[in-house]
Amino acid sequence: MTADEAAIRALIERYADAVFRRDAVDWGACWAEDGRWSLAGTEVHGRAAIVSLWEQAMSGFAFVAFFSQIGQLDIDGDGAHGRIWTNEVLESIDGTITRPVGRYDDRYVRTADGWRFADRTYAMLKG
């Protein structure tokens, strides 16, 4: 495993850990300043807007578990692409539990602070 691959894998793991802990600061630090997040028909640009949407979404859940698995990772210089499979357990405030399975198509960028998400596009495969 190359140092870049290890760093991108660590980024993906930090992201999942921050979701479990509901830590907006750590979760937001995974994104490039000019990142883009696309999910459920919504597209958000910029780290601050991405974190704001995430905080809003997380407020609707009493509990969130987020697991991810790298399916593909291709690194080319200071950029990379990946496909990440996800499995979640979501308990809404009213107690409803859902277990969505999905896929992220990612683009990563090397920044002065290390590898960050430049673009994440989510597709739910099963709700």
C-alpha cells in the first residue's frame, strides 16, 4: 500500500468515525474548502455549506451508525477517485429505524493539510 492510499483510507475512516461521534468539526475537516456534496437530489458547494447541511440532517436522528468499504481507489498525482460502499443504521427522532445501503463516487484532492474530499456523490441502492 502506498502512503497516498493509506492517507486516503485514513480520510474515509475519519469521516465514518466523525459520523458515529456526531462531530461536525472533525467531519467537516475531511472536506476540501471548495468541496461538493451531492445526495438525494441536493448539491452543496463549499465546506461551510456542506457542514451546515450535515448538521441539519443529523438533527433528525437520535442515532446514526455509518460503515463504509472501499470498492475502488485510483490515485493520479494530487488527485484520486474512489467508489465507497456504505451501510447505515438510522434511528429517527420518532424511533423509526432504516438501514440504507449506498455508494459514494468520490474525488479526492491533496491539499496542504493532506488528502480531502473534493467531491462526493451519493446514490442510495436500498433504503
